[in-house]
Amino acid sequence: MVDVAREAGVALRTVSRVVNNDSTVGAELAERVQAAIAALDYRPDERARQLRSGVTGTLGAAVRQLSHVNPVLRAVEQAARAAGLMVLAASTEDDEQLERRVVESMCRRRFDGIILEPIGADHGYLLPELAAGLSLVAVDRPVAGLDVDCVISDNAAGIRTAYAHLRAHGHRRIAYVGDDERIFTARERAAAFRACVAEHGGTLDGAAHTGPIEPGRIRAALAAALSGPDPATAIITGNATISVEVVRGLGPAPLAVVGFDDSELATLLRPDLTVVAQDDRAIGGTAIDLLRARIADPSRPVRRVTVPVELLTRGSGEVPAR
């Protein structure tokens, strides 16, 4: 802060007031301080602020199962607990700006390391943190533009397995309903589906439907897949949430469905849902192992680990083609 004050030509107290969002600082002074902060790449140490104020700005929430609907987080928490580590989690709600606020807040609090399920397309703001020694591991998808440790599922193999399984049961008109392709996993799964269709000489017209996870959009995609002179007889879904919406939209229709991602709801259906299951325990455990190794040796080579997936046949994917 002394360096920032010198760079901006202001008193140290002025820098402190700007950093603490004091609205009484004049706009001209605040701009000079912010420019100096940017030029010097200054990052406030949240722990020092907490020592001075006696307030952490952090709340603890001890609930029954925060990770209940996020099996990878549950696996991360279990692996961390076994290693004597505590995980404090926050949701980013698929919002790039919220993700940045959450991650920057964690950086200011000087966590030993961060496990990130990246949403944003630009994580350049983390470069100074990485240079300063931040240990970061990405799960489910790599961090765009950054060379950091990562653990992902074999998305392409999962889609190829689902497609081959449906063809083995006589289906030739197979449709895909997936997530927004701005997300890495959605792009990989949609690309693998298109490659399968092309490999078997099919047409992509009306076959691949991707976009936001919104009930209306998914219903429209399903309607498009089932309309026209050559409707689909089988559906592959891009994730567990989409699977639920597709099954709800189909009702009693005798279509085959294979979902990507397992869930507790999968075994409440009739027939039960055949899925491509990710190995959540392996993903969570590997993420913790990578993070601990990075903390112990920041200079070690970056690793990208791909975890195999498994097809769980339960009935819905074995409905024969009409």
C-alpha cells in the first residue's frame, strides 16, 4: 500500500480508504489510486485486513448436504477430509462475473489452493495470482488460456459408447439434446455426437440440439427431434438436468434414452435410465491429489488427467427401435 501511495502521489490513508471502498474519496483521487493499483498489480491481503478489523467477511454454513446435488464436490470434500483439509465451497451459478468475484475473493483470503469448475471464457485475471504462487486445479473442464492442472471425464468416449449402444439396439435415427456449447464439456460431447453421425453416414439435419439448460428450450429441441418425416427413435442427453427434462417431455412415448451423467433420479424412472456415468470419486480424489502435489512443488509439470466413463444399462437405452 505504501508503494501504491507513492505511485499515485497520495497519502497512505487515501489508498486504504479506496481499497476499503470508502465513498467519501473524491473521484479524481480514487482514479489515481486505482490506476496505481493496476500498474503495480497490487492485491490486498484479506487476512491482514481481517486482523485489523476483527471481521472476516466470511460466513460458515454447516448444513446437511451442500454437495448433495454436486457429486464431484462431494467427492472433493471427502478426499480433502481424508487428507486433513477443509473445503469451503461457493456456487458460481454459471455466471462469469459471479465466478470472477468468487475466485478473486478466495484469492484475497489466501486459501492454500482452489479447485475450480470454470465457467468464464477469460481467466487472465488469475495470471498474477498464479505467478504469486496460487495453486489451482480445474475439474470437469480446463481453464481457458491458462496452463494449470486439470482433471476431466472422457466426454468423447462416453458419447461414442452411448451412440454405439443405441445402434446395437436397432436405432438409426438418433438425436442429441445438449448444453450450451460455450461450455467445454458441451462442446466436446456435441462434437463427438456429430462425429458419430458422420461416421455412420447419417445426416445432422435436426439431429443435434444444444443451448441453455432451460425447460422451454429443451422441450422445443425435443419437439424438433421428434417431428418431420423421419423422427428420432432414440435420444442422447448432454447431462443429468437435461435428462430429467427430456424424460418429462417424452412422457410414456416408447423412445430409447441414454443420458450423460448419473443421478439418484435415474433409478426412479420406468424403465430406469441408462446413463454414461462419470467416476465422481476418481475425479474428486484426483483433484485433491493434484492440488496437494502443486502446493508441495509449485514448479512441477502441469498435468491433465482424463478419467474413464462407464455405461450403466438400466432399461431406457435398451428400448428397441420402432
